[in-house]
Amino acid sequence: MPIPVILDCDPGTDDALAIFLALASPELSVLAITVAGGNAGLDHTLANALALIALAGSSVPVHAGADRPLLGCFTSEPRVHGETGLGGVVLPAGGPPAPGIATDVIRRILREAAEPVTLIGIGPATNLALALTTEPALAAKVQQIVLMSGAWAEGNITPAAEFNAISDPEALAILLACGRPVVFATLELTAQALVTPACIAAWRGLGSGRCLRAACDIQATVPASRRLGGTGAPLHDPCAVAWLIRPELFTFRRCSVRMDLGPGPSRGRTLIDRWDRTGEPHNAVVLETLDAPGFFDLLGQRLAQLP
Ligand code: BDR
Ligand code: CA
């Protein structure tokens, strides 16, 4: 039986590949895609999500969500994703968004679900947190929450914080307190999924479909990461999706995670207690190692299966 999932995202170059991976994977049943502002403003991320599912020939409903965090100001990440979110790659426009706003739709799906639903969050956590904080009993209908978020050491936006985590730290704190397991694909994990020009060239050889081509064109716009030595760009978001499809590609550890919500320079840090120093109850699963060749094989195969 495929795992029922809601995919909450902010496409986003790496979100685009995560969406394709989810849509191409029979292990998952994508019930809805919900969109927040993040890598670019909501007008762009929503249009991108709609264009991506149209390119994939999918009829999964796409719903607009939050255009800003619960507190504080919205900030985007044009240095990595360009002003429009897909690195300047222009896709044919998709259809209109499905009716209903993200938080209402997430709650409705959970309420009506016959079996627990997995929430995948690969953008700021605002939509997911609003859904669970306005009807907390629905957490019982959540199987697990799988996030690309956080870091146990260094951030990529500030020395302390990763982009999705700092984009809405209060939302992430709500998810961590909801009582369901939260799985983290952190920056340390996604650093192991480093895409080089050679990797993109190899993907291009796998087929001639328009989604594979778009994925390669989009990924080719992402600058190499100085933080990771300048040889390639980490492919963050597909790691969270791959965990549900091929968990055997990962090692993990259960631990406690808390958010730094203070106003200082550590705001947005995920305090990941990998060595049980705090003695706090485990509320999270932290993915630690990735079989990168296995991950890239999976991704390449699945991208090549799309139209
Ligand atoms: C995360 O932030 C965004 O820029 C990416 O899409 C990913 O979700 C990485 O820090
Ligand atoms: Ca993202």
C-alpha cells in the first residue's frame, strides 16, 4: 500500500526535484501539495508548484498557503534559487490552484483520513504548524512528520540556523511539540547529496523526458556551495522524500530536538541532542548518513520515468 502523504513545499530548485521524486514514486500517494512562500515569494512558489505538476502530467491538487511566517518578517533565498524560485528556468504555466487554503486542506485531509497520513515539509513549517495548532487533536491522524530542516552544527543562513528553520522557528517548535515523531533531514545529511556538473550530465543521459530535462536545467542553475568546498550543490529536499521511499539508504538516531526561539544570533537553531546530554524525551529522528550513490540512482531512475 502506498504511504499517503501531504507535501508542503516552497519551490525552490531542490523542491522541484523533490516534487518530481514524490510524483514518480509508487511507494507514495500524494494527496495534496501545499505551498508556502520561502525560497521566493508565494506568488512565485505557487506558480512554480502548479507548473511542475502540470509538466509531470499530474492532477494532484495544489493549494496556496502562508506567504509569511507566524512571527517576524518574510525573507526569501534568491542567491540559491533566483528571484522566481527555479533559477530563472521558465516552465509552461500550470493550471489554477485548487480551492481551499493549505491549512484548511491539511486539516480536512487529516480529519477524513481512514489511516494516518505522513506530512512532508520541505519549506518553512508555517502551513503544517497552523494546521496542527488550530486543531491539535488531528496530530493523532499524523503518522510522522518528515522535514528537510535544521542542522546539528552550522547553519546555512546564519552561523546557527538553516533556511527552513530560521524562516519560521515558532512553526517548527509547534511541530516538535505536537506529540508525533519528527524526522529531520538536516544540512549535515543533505551535504552528503552533493550534485556536481558530472552528476547532472549523467542524469541527462538517462532519458529525454521533459521533466528530466527540466530537473537538470533547474539543478544546473544552483551555485556550488562554498560551505561544502565549492565542488557541487547539496540537493536538500529530495532527501526527505527519499527517506519514505528507501529508508535503507539512511542511518538515523532518535533524540530530542528543541528550537532556539530567542531574538539573538542563535535564533532558528535546532538544538539537536544527539548524545542525550539533556535527558529530554526523544521527539525526533535525525537522519545521519546517506548512501549517496543509491540516492542518486533512485532519483535518476524516477526522474527518467516521468513524461
Ligand atoms: C532548504 O532551504 C531552501 O533554500 C531549500 O529549498 C531547502 O528546503 C535548505 O536549507
Ligand atoms: Ca525547500
